Amino acid sequence: MEEVTLTKNNYSQEVENSSMPVLIDFWASWCGPCRAMMPVVAEIAKEGKIKVCKVNVDEEPELASKFGVMSIPTFVAFKNGQMVGSTIGVQSKEEILKLF
């Protein structure tokens, strides 16, 4: 499954109305740890069991603010439109999957 670029305009459709679990990845192009996480996030997306939505915090400050994102990368997990967990910083794939 492709990674979805999340904006304030498609947030409801992609996250709240998703039939799949959703992982939101808050990142920025200048963030080294965010770049380090890209292969892990891409692997989760490729497996197709979890929808991966990426939020560039520089382009979508309102979404970052909505979730109180102060540090990146921040990962937020959703099931049935409800937030079920979050974590900050470089994580293993296993740690991210534990959020669900």
C-alpha cells in the first residue's frame, strides 16, 4: 500500500473514516531521525495491514498542533478512528507495531 500524504483537508477521510488501522508519521525533510525512520515506515506501508499517513510538519502545522507534536519523528496510531497510542523518536518496527 502507498503511503498517504496527510493534510488537514483529507484527515477525516484518511484517518477517522478508515476501515484499516492508521499510523500517522509526523516528519520533516530536514530531520535526520525522520529520514532514518523512512525505510521502517515504508516497510509497514508495504505490508498493507496498516495505512501509513505522513504529515510534513512544515507544510501542515495545524495537524502537528492538533496532536501536540513538539518533537519529530512522532508516530500516532489509530484504530476505528480513535487514537490508541503514540511514540516519539527513532523506533524499531516492532515498537511501532506495539502501538496497535
